[in-house]
Amino acid sequence: MSPLTVLLWLACAFLFISLIAVPCIFVYMNKQRKKSLKEYQAMRNSHRLTQHKINLDQNTKGTSQGG
């Protein structure tokens, strides 16, 4: 086999792998991004509910003087 043929085969293999790998990487990155956003939103909502509950507890304790 001549060196030019080997180089051509290597170039074709690299191109083939690139055409498969690049879209797969983008799909994987998009899935990870969506998963991370869902986790972030869940954490944010949980923190927001906890803060709201703390505020409600403080408001009810402060206003009930009894009597």
C-alpha cells in the first residue's frame, strides 16, 4: 500500500468518526443541560418554599400575642 492510500484511508476514517461523534456530543450536551436545569429549578423551588415557610412561621409567631 502506498503512503498516499494510507493517508486517504486515515482521512476517511477521521471524517466518518467526526460525522458520528460531533452530533452525538451535541445531543449528550443538550440532555445534560436539560437535566441540570431541572435539578436547578427543583433546588430553587425547594429553597423558595423553605424560605416562605420560615417567613410564615415568623409572621405567625410575631402576631399571636394571646390575650
